[in-house]
Amino acid sequence: MKKTFVALFVGLISIFAQAQDKQGAESRMFLPVDAGVSLSSRPGIGGAFYMRACLEYRFNLLEGLFITGELDTRTHPYSDGGIVLGNAASGDAAYTDILLGPGWRFMVSDRFKVALSLQGGVSSVAVKEVSPSTAPGSFDLVGREKLYPAAKLGMMLEYYINPLFDLFLSAGLPATKAPVETASADPFVLFPTVSIGFSMAL
């Protein structure tokens, strides 16, 4: 499933790159990349290292509307029924989110800007479960993966080195719909993220 996500993301990059070629020298395509930490609102799901790669089209280079597609990855340790997907009581759950949506950029000054975004998409959750092996008395770990609806509210505080390159601090609030078999009554799990990164024109 991750290969499908990556293929979709690469396809988006290709489409946007072709659109930029038709626009001429002035680049409206940007590539934000950042890394940080991801927490969890559910007991039994621990914190994780978080990475994000985006492709952003800016209708105006300075401010205003933009469209962003992003690929988020993080692997959260879980225990005590935090995730009830598969038959393992504890382990690691690998989340891969593919999200798309609009945003709006505000100018604070020539150097500083604030960007807000709201995206929707899907989250792939992959865990390992125990399966009987063909050898008597032994077991194998096999992968199990499932897709869930996802959404994300994000904010970036940006500092521009020049008009086509900036450093930023990002805070996000991804939400993934929990499996129906989960032990919690709350249908959504929130994964607050804090990260730092850079964005450059393509």
C-alpha cells in the first residue's frame, strides 16, 4: 500500500511540474520538507518521529490561496489496546497519510509569513500480527494493513531567506478515524505534530 501512496505522490509532482513548465520561468511550485515529533490523544499509543514531504502550488507568490498535497509518515509504538488491528497486544503501527487541500498565506512582513491549511485524505495503518507457522510449535509475524479516513489542520510560521526559499516551524493536528474494533469509544485519534523544515521553489 505504501508503494501506491508513493506512486500517487510522484504522479502529483509530475502533473504540477508539467503545469509549471507551461507557466514560464516564474516558479509557483514549492517543495516543503520537515521533520519532528508526533504525539497521540489516545492512551496506549506512544509518540513517534514524524516526517513530511509536500508539493505546494501558490497562486500568488507573496500571499493568499495555495493548494498543497502531502505525504506524512510516522511509526507509533502501541500497547494495552491502544490499537486493536491484528492480534498483537503491543508493537509498532506505521501510519502513512496522503492528504490534499487548500490553504491561505498571510504576510506579517517581507521576511515573515503565516500559512494555514486544511486537508483531507486517507491514512494507511500497518501493524504486525502473529500467524501460525508451517513448522510445528512456531509462529511468524505477518503484516496487516488497513485504510482509514484522515484530515489535518496545519499552521506554518515562515521566515524567508529570499522569495523562493524559507525556513519554517510547523504545527499540525492530523486526525485519523479509529478502527471500529478499537477499545476506545472515541471514533477519532488525534496526532498533534511539531516540526521544523524548509521550503524551496522547484
